[in-house]
Amino acid sequence: MALHESFDSTVAMVMEVSLQNKALKIHRVVCAVDCGTAVNPAVIAQQVEGSVVFGLSAALYGRIDIVNNEVRQKNFPDFPLLSLRECPPSKPTSCPAPCRPPAWASLQCRRWPRRWPTRCLR
């Protein structure tokens, strides 16, 4: 279980896991995102699902090898990602907040204009 607040958004995640043959088995992941008004909820769900894959890949396979005082892994091709077969079912859920500006857009582009009607800001 995890909860994180950043850039006017709150994200919570719960994972159902077990040990099978001394290996970690991830059965499912449920995420909740409170990012204000969801302009395009499908994009938010896709980004949350992608972050689950990258986060689990780093947790399960992430390592840094140093050979001759030099790091072997240089960029993304050197880091293994979960295969489609290894990806757990995930269910991202948006928690809409009425009249709250969309914070998710500001995460995408920090130049997003933050001019909103004052009646919507609380």
C-alpha cells in the first residue's frame, strides 16, 4: 500500500501479492488518482498503468552493475521491463473533484496556464 502527494495530485496504490516457490507473485494492482477535473480520463489511466509497469520493473529487476569503475547500464535498453505475461491486472480509478482545476495537465507540461475562475478555486 502506498500514498503519495505531488503537484496538486494524490495517488494511492494497493497491490495484492503472494510468495509462490520463493518468488514474488503480483496478483493485481489497484490505483486511485485525485488530480482534479479529469479532462481525458483514458490518458490518466494509461499513464498510471505505465507507471505501474516501470515501477514494478525497477523493483523486481532493477540493478546497477559497476565494471572497471564504470556503470554498465547506460539507458533504457539496458534495463529489463516486465513482459506482458508478467504484468498484473491493474485498475486505475480517477476520483473527480468538482470545480477543481486539472492538476494532471500541469504534470504533463509545467507551462500549462493555471488561470481558472476564482469560484472554482477553494
